[in-house]
Amino acid sequence: MTPIYRAETHLVPPQSLAGQLPSSILTMIPPEFRTLAIQSGAIKTTADLVAGIAKSRTLADSIIDKFNLMDYYHAEKRDAARSALSGAISAKADEKTSLITIASRG
């Protein structure tokens, strides 16, 4: 059998949110995710917020550029590289502990 390796990290988010997101946090949210964050009930904790940002298009584009993933994935269009990157990583918030897990899918 070929060994399969999986990278994983756990993040502790800032204090959980009670009610609305502070405006100082909203300015740090990528525009395409801001609408979702503002909708009532869409995001209940900062763990949800951080996990969502980790999966955002803005962050994906930064990672694609920094690590030259267009070439790595042999992608002609950025959407193809985003799709490949999205399939290679996961980000989720644990409801009980609020820990955020970001991992490669291996």
C-alpha cells in the first residue's frame, strides 16, 4: 500500500459571538463572504466565521498565487485551480468545542 499523508491543524477562534458581529470584524471579511456573515443565523460563532473565511474565494486566490497552483494543477483557468484546491482541503468548526479544523484531504 502507498502511504497517504494528511496535514491537519486546529485553531482556537476568538471569543464566541453573542448577537451581531462587531464592525471591526466585518471590515476584515472578504466581500463575497460578508453578505453571508450579516444574514441572521448564518454565522453564530467566530469559529463559523473563520471556517467560512478559510473556504472563501479571496483566500483561495491568494493561496493559488502564492504557491503557483495554476501550474501545479495544470489549470488553464482560475476556476479550475479553485475547484482543485477546494477538493484538496477542508475547513470546519466543531459545534461542541468551537475548534476550527483545517486539513488536507488525503
